[in-house]
Amino acid sequence: MDSAIPKTTRLGLTTSQAAQYLGVSLSTVRRWSDLGHLVGYRTPGGQRRFSIEQLDAFMASLEQTPH
């Protein structure tokens, strides 16, 4: 198992785990989520959660954006 990939839980990755996975700051993940760029979901308690697949899809979309 790659230590760079956080252990996923049934609920998905937390915001801080997503930030670590993407190599960005926690505030960047929050901002991307608030702007709708990074799709995840909220738990009943209001915490953000992201799947590895959602994070990978987001990163792939950035690579396809014309510069």
C-alpha cells in the first residue's frame, strides 16, 4: 500500500486527508469545494467528505483545461 494515499473510511476522505492527497492546503480544498470545483458531500454533521475517485476526476479535469 502506498503511504501517500490516505486510508479511506466508509464515509470517504476528510478535508485534511483530501488536501494531503492532492498536495494542497486545507484552505484550498475548502475554497475549491465552496466554489463547486471539487465535488464531495457533507455528512449529517456538516463535515465534508471526498472519495478518491472524486479527487482523481477533479485532478484529471485540471489537466484537460486549455492553458
